Amino acid sequence: MGFDLDAPIRLALGKELAEFLNSYYESLPTRNVQPSAIERKYAPLSNGLPEEGMHPITAFRELSKAMVADGFHVPSANYFGLMNPTPAFMAVMGEALVSGLNPQLATQARQQLASKIENETITWLTERTGWKDEEGAPIGSGTFTSGGNEANFSALAMALAYSFAGVVEDGVASIDGQPVIYVSEEAHHSIDKSAGLLGIGRNAVTHIMVDPNMHVDPRRMEIAIRDDLRHAKKPFCIVGTIGTTNSGAVDDITSLAVLARKYNMWLHVDGAYGGAAILSNRHEHITRGLELADSITVDPHKWMAMPFSAGVVLTRHAEMLEKTFGVSTPYMPKGDTPAPIDNFKVSAQWSRRCNALKLWLTLRTHGRKAFEDHFTNQIQLAQDFATKVRHSATYELACEPDLTILNLRVKGVDMDEMQLSARHEAIVEEVTRSGERWISETKICGMSVIRVMVISYLTTHKHLDELWYALQKALVQ
């Protein structure tokens, strides 16, 4: 059978997909996250390369059935794991449309509407940052990325190009001294990875201690900056975080901005998780100071309930996008009429998927206020769960939650950190053994914690009450 399926088969496959997704989404409020421990399969697949195909409907049915039976169901309401949400269904529809139409966003001329949708979505987001020119008009620009890693990399590349004039053409060898980036010790690993990829080295990242609630300490950061200046190093970038991966901590961006201006440094805010709150008027305290940043990362595939993958990097210095990423090519299409700058000139990517359409379509369908309500509901669920922990005789909070991540520790035990970590891992194993729900063990500042995150818009008090019961039961196993 050739790739060009006939109309009846295409329609039949479309019906299969629609019915499958509808049934799957109906199951998510009560669906187990994964098979039980004894049913999990870890061996790799051993199928040989097919020489002849099978009927497409048979192939699709076999695959969809297996993906449900043996899958790990991040969209389940009982998933309390990493920053992976239940995708909004309109976003799933947008993804299907993008996959079928396959627009190429490298250039404006090649796929104008898809590019316009991305440009409009970027405009909506930059307008929410608070960036304005001297006349009070909104400023800034940005680009969609594959995710937070690429967005943070892009921001640091712009910071480097902004701070050191010759670095884009002549490389880091043109810098007279060691460039240094300052971040929280709880910052995402993508900052270290990016520093290595940019050629300044992972040792160029200085990790600053945090306070008891996991916020970076600006006073310690300034001490580190001054010390590096005395040793002829080149401090050029501060990175603050709105929603750290382990604990959801929100740094004091205003204080970091004061430091950045004082020492003429670029301020980047990794808001991959909590930066989504720019869509909310009700939660301005989360993004306070964001208007002082030079660049921002937001991951719609986290708190904005988008499917993978979608990252965004925004900057108040729109010209730095082209200065950092722009190249000339003789083979790209050229138009006779003025057009916005081509996407390949403002992005680390070349061929570009239309990652903006799913967010644009969801915003068009549900509106900004739906996101605001979504954030409010999840924060309230997390706060109510935190109250249970505070009043508990068996667990305690390792730090106060800023967003929807909770860090729990077993209370009142005479154990060293290694023993407590083993205890936490055993509790997590017991809670997740049946496959009904999923939580994890992690470390914050070297301390073992049980990490619980409210991330699915399907999660209710009932799901959290059942999780709390499972946590209590696991203590006596």
C-alpha cells in the first residue's frame, strides 16, 4: 500500500482517532498513571523491520491499544509528577492540524498565516510582560522554541552577544576574561548545559545559596559578583527563576533586577513553569518584577496545559534576536513587499514547526481568563494540601510552597539524610506500586523530599485526599 491512502480509509482513520481520543480523555479523571509494578514491562521491543505493511486501521488499532495498556499516562488526574500537564483538548486539535498541514516557519514568505499566528501569539505574550518604551507603548519580541532548554540557551546566547560585541563573529576567544553567569543553586540544569554549549564552560555558572524557602539570596549573589570583579572576571548575566523544578520557588526578581542594573548585567528570568502567570491579572505577585527583565523563558507545555513541545523566549531587546541568530542565505525565498523578519533569523532553529498554533487556538477558544481560573484552582488545591501537611503528625513541609509544588518530609524520625532518603524512596515506591498515581522523591539543597505537584486541570480535592490516604498508609508498610 502506498503512502497516498484513499479517501474512505482516511475518513475511517480519522474516525478511529476521534473515537480513541474521546474515550481516552473520558477515562483520565480515574485512569491509573501506569500499570502496577508487577505488570510493568522493561524489556525493549524486538520486532524485526517490516518488509510488508498491514492494513492501516489494523496498525492504528494495535498501536493505540498497546499505548494505553503499556503506557505511562502523564495526562491522568492522578499524575502528581513533573511539569507535564493534561493537554487542553483544543491544543490537541491544533497539533493535529499542524501535523497534517506541516507548515514550515523558517520564512515568512513560505507559510504566511502560520508565521502570522506565531507573531500574534508572541505579541500577546510580550504585551503581558509589562515591557514599554518611553511613550508607554508595548515593546519586545520573541520566538517559539522546542522547549525550555532551547529557550534558556537562546536567552543566554543573546545575553552573551549583548555584553560582548565581537562574540557572535569571533567567538568567546574575543572576550578578555572569563564570562560569569549567576543563578540559584536550585536553578534548572539547562543553564549549566547552555553555558557549556556556548563555549564559556559550565564552570562559568556560579550557583548561589538559597534561603529556607528556596529563594536565591541576592546579598550572597552580590558578594560573588564583587569577588569575581576583583579577580578580573566578567560578570554578564543573572538568572532568576519563577518556579524552580524541585520546589516551585519564585525568586525575588525585583531585587535581582537592582543587582543587574547596578553591575550592567543582563537579567534573564527562567519562568518556564511559573512564568505562565503573565496571563493572569489575579496572580501578579508571582511575576512581580518581570517587567525589569531583559529576557524571559516560558514553557506553554507546563502550566499552560499545552502538549509537547512548546517553549518561548521573549526579550525586551527585539534587535538582539537577529543580532544573535541572524544569517544570510541565497536560497531562501525573497518577497517584493516588506514583511516581518524571517523566523530562521531570530531563532536557533532552521526548519520550524508551528508550535504556537495550539496555544493560539486554545486562547481563541477559551480566552485568557480561563488560564487565570486554571492557575487559581491549582494554587488553591496545593494550599489546601499544604494545610493537611502542616496539621499532620506524620509529615512536614520542607519549605513553604510558592506555586503548586509541595515538598514533604517524614516527621519526627531519628535518621541521617541518607536513611531518610531511603525511607522517602520506599514511601514513593509504595504509593506508586499499584500504578494508580505517581509522585517522586527529589533533593532540595541536598535534602531528600517527597515531591507532589498539582499539574493536571482534572485533579480535584478527591484525588489529593486519596493521595494523602496513600501516603499515610505507606508509612506503616
